[in-house]
Amino acid sequence: MFYWLCQFSDVFSPLRIFRYITLRAVLAAGTAFILSLIIGPWLIEKLRVVKYGELCEDGRVAGLDRKAKVGTPTMGGLMILFTTVAATVLWAMPGNFYVLCALTTFGFMGNLGFIDDYLKIKRKRGLSPRVKMAAQAGWTVVLLLALFSNAETYMRVQELMVPFVKHPVISSMGLFGSLAFLFLVLVGSSNAVNLTDGLDGLAIGCTNSAVAAYLVMAYVAGHFAFAGYLQVPFIQGGGELAVFCGALLGAGLGFLWFNCHPARVFMGDTGSLAIGGGIAAVAILIKQELVLVIVGGVFVMEAASVLIQQSWFKITKRIYGEGRRVFLCAPLHHHFEYLAKAQGKSVDAYENRITIRFWILSIAFALIGLATLKIR
């Protein structure tokens, strides 16, 4: 919206600063952050009044005495959804194709998570994994059709880019290959963030690092000189995704204000699915999908721990008649909580240490991911 102010630079020359993506990305981040601080207390109180909170203790961590978290308002992802969309609409170039794709994916995943959270509260059972997967598959088809219908993205979406390689390793994956690849990226990213959302401030702190990394990559992809120098795909108009990432980063920092230990609100699936889907959409649009495995290293670790735990349990159950575990508990952050308890340490005090160390890892992974832009 405010982008159009630069059209009046002939009348008032300072207005030309609104042409610059860097400025608008910063202003989008600031807008989302301030909006979060304004609506946060109101939203938390509303969620508390209508009793939209955690109804019971997670069975996986029943031995950790987490009763204090029961009743904490959930669905705080609504705050992230509203502030990100509002800030993006205010500061991004209106009608930009890439921003529309990212925003709609972000919104769809957020609404899917909202329905899941709502059903968990109302009937103590959310959407089944099959229904979630079907909905995500349906949106993948919609996104792919949008990219196929656009002349600039028709061929690009079919390419497979690999980190450290200058040119596509596969020039055309075809319709079904592209569909399968996009589905894996969207579902993998959104569900990995969802699995990481288990400790106060953990998921949102780690996603902030990933979003910041993709903000830089989106800006580089949309800048002809930088993209040429770093030998990454140039995406004309893709730089506007940096504004979306800025808004998402500001919203994430604003949510962390209320979600840090001890949390006043949880994001729920409303936030985790939305953020994961939004990051995945940006990665797809700027052709840096596989870099997400590096940038989101913490999420990969968390998801891998669940897969390893479940697979090993099933294998050993077939062989020995009883399932055995690799980790004390999965996802990985719960393993460290149980480890602290086994060592006689205060789990509540150790929770903050686990979270901060995972934040440090997420920053390191984000920096390594950015380094792939140069090492080609």
C-alpha cells in the first residue's frame, strides 16, 4: 500500500525511498512487531476467557510434571497470521505474484492449523493425519497450477537446484515430478516446525533465524547484480518476498515477547503450520528449496528424531517382541529434558537452557545456509 507513495516522488522527492525493498522490509518487520505488542495482551486475554488453552498434559512428557502449562492459551498463531498479513499488505508491492503466492500459502496453512486447534479444544481430537495431508496436497496442486500458469515460473518451477551447484541438476522434473517435490517441501517444512513447537520460545526462536536467512536470499534473488555475482537464479520481482519475510520476522519477534519462558501463550498448529508453509513457499519461489534442509537444520533434527524413534520401535518390536527406543523421548528437545531429569536437574530450569542452545544452533545453520550462496 505505502509502496505507491513513491509515485508522488516528483511532487515530494523524499517519497522515492519507498521504492527500496530494504527499507520496506525493515518497516514491515517494525510494523508487525509493534502490532504484536498492541494486540498480544488483548488476544491472550480473549483466548483465556473463552478457555482456548491446553486442556491436558502431553502424554509423551507426563513424567516431567508439566501441569503448570495446562490452561495456557493456545492458538496464539492468530497473532502471527494477522500481523504478518497486515504488515505485508502495507509495505509490499501491491499485486506482486510472488508475494501473493507466499501470503496465500501462509494463510491456507494457518487456517488448516486453526481448524486443527479448534477441534482439539472442542472435541479433544484434532484433524487426522490423513485429512491434514490431503489438505496440504490439495494446496500443493493449487500452488503448482499457479506457478505453471505464470510465464516466468512455468519452466523454473520444474528445475531442481542443489546447493553448491550453479546450474539446475534437473532442467525439467515434469508435472508429476514437480508436484511431488513441492509436496515434500511444503509438508516437510510445516510439519517439522510443528514438531519443534514443544518448549517455550523454541519453535518461534528457531524459525526467526530461518526467516532472516530467507529474507537475505529473497533480496539477493530479486537483485540482478547480486544474483549474477553469486550465480543464483535471478527472480524478477522476487525481491518483494524480502518484505514478506521481514513482516514474518517482526511477527515472530513480537510473538516471542509473549512466548518466552514462562510462556503466556502457545502458537499451536495455527502458527507452526503457517510459519512452516510460509518459509517453504519462499524457498520454492526463489528456487532455494534444498537449502532449507541446511537453514532449517534444527527442524530437520527434530523431525529425524521422530522418524528414527518410530522406525526403530517398530523394527525392534517385530524382532524382539517389544519396541525399543533410541531416544528417551522424541522429538529431540524432550530427550534432553528427560536426560536432565535423569541427572537430577530441575527440568523447568533446564528447559530454558535447551531452548537457547537450540536457538544458537539455528543461527549457525542459517549462516551456513547463507554461505551456500557464495560457495558454488
